[in-house]
Amino acid sequence: MSITVTSTAFTAGQTIPKRHTGDGEDLSPPLSWIGVPAGAKELALIMEDPDAPVGLWVHWVLCKVPPGTAGLAEGVPKSPTLTEPAGAIQGKNSWSSGNVGYRGPAPPPGKPHRYIFRLYALNAPLDVKPGLTRQQLLTATEGHVLAQGELTGLYGRR
């Protein structure tokens, strides 16, 4: 089963606007989705850059999103716990330790990198805490993914 993830800021395969990058305001882009299965108990999101020179670079870890949530507004606060969507928590990105929430694209000069937003619909609530890592989230979701979807944007510096 597949979830369709979109953004009003950019379309799949296109450039992520500067305002959503480390070169701009570093605001998370607005996201929306359709196709979450009826049995979903929770949603989780990971944004990552598989093209980073040091290997996979994590930009955002978000989970405990209520299954009825249809999207995220622009500029989700960079805090461990969120009031919108209610009960959602954020994990660590690849920047300095303790850094939670969204951090936008900031690649080295060269070819544009791919930034993949992956949304997971889960069949059970996760037993995780704010500040979790990408790997901790993926481990917790094992055997619980009902459906997933992704949106890929590009960003590069000359």
C-alpha cells in the first residue's frame, strides 16, 4: 500500500526552495499526504540526504503523529515535543548532538543532492522518546509498517 506525499513548496524531483534550506530561513516545507490506511495508529517521518559525502545525512526525524493528520504546516518548531500535530515528537538530525527537529539542505558545492521525505503509517503506537535517532525509529517500526510514501526534492550549491 502506498501513501502519496506532496508539498505546495515544490513538486517531486524539483528544487526545494531556498527558504526551506540552510541558505534561507531553514523552515520545514509544508507537507500533505493521502492514502493512509484505516488501520494506522501512528505516522512517522524521516527526511534524509543519501548523497552526502560522509554517507547518509539525517535532516529530520518525526514520529507519534496522529493517523488522522493530513499534513504538516510550514515551519514545524525545532523542539523535542510538538503541540501541532498534538503529541508528535522529534528526533535528532545529523548536526551536533542534541539537535532535534528539521534542518534543511546545506550540501557542499557541486551536483544537487536528493532529499527524501519518507512517511510511514504504522499499525501500533511506538514506544519511543523525544530525541530518538533515525536508527532507533527504524528499529521501532520493524514489523509495524502498513504503508509508506515518499517525496524527493533536490537542492545544490554551485
